[in-house]
Amino acid sequence: MEGFWDKFKKGAQDVGEKAAQLGKIAKLQAEVAGINTSKGGKLADLGRKVYSLYKEGKLSDEVKGLLQDLLSPIEEAEKRVEEKEKEIATIKKQTGETKKEVKEETPQAKETAAEKVEGAPAETTKEEALEVRKAEVKQPEEEKEKPKRKKDEKI
């Protein structure tokens, strides 16, 4: 019996040591990841500073030449962003006008909304008509469940 217990103790001790080693490794890996994240932030800061100096014309021609492969795509990206922002502004202007038009609800729009829901009076607003429609949509689902319950009760 002592042989079994000795083996068991040794196995448990080995497992404990392995777990401790894995814990230390995981902790060190987390520290490395934190250091790399910090380093990445500093590199990004450096890049922003260099780019700022480039935009201000404070970089030598030699440095500009060395960095041109990196600077050109950044300038192109800035141009694309400007274009997209102009498109956004144009769309916002257009939708701003559309929103004003939609807010002015005409009697004709009320009638159209009410006509979509059977039995709704013409003075029903879109919101009221939608609420009625939602209730109608839910109602058939409840009716579908009722026959299932009857079948279950018979069984």
C-alpha cells in the first residue's frame, strides 16, 4: 500500500509544481503583452509626431525620402476620409430636408395609414395605425397556439 500512496503523493506534487510553473508563465506572458501594448502606443505617438513634422514641412528631404512609402498611403487615406465626410454632409443636408417634409403629416398621409388597417378611422395617425397593425399581427400567433393546446389536452 505504501507504494501506491507514495506514487499518488509524488503525482500530486508533480501536478502542483506544473500548475505553479504554468501560472508563472501566464503571468509573465500577460506582462509581456502589457509591455508590447505600451510600446505600440509609444510607436503610434512617434508616428503621429513624425507625421505632424512632415505636414509642417520640418522634415529634411532625406528623411522624407526614407519615409515616403509610409507617408503617401497616409495622405491618400486622409483624402479619402475628406471625400467621405463631404458625402456624409451632403446626405445629411438632403435627409434634413426630407425629415422636415416627413414631419408635416398631411390628411392624405393619415388616410393612407388608416386605410392600411381595416376599420381604422381616417383621422388615425400613423403611430396609432401601426399599433393596431402590431396587435393584429400578434393575434394570429395566439390563435395558432390555441389549437395546439386542444390537441395536447386530448392526448
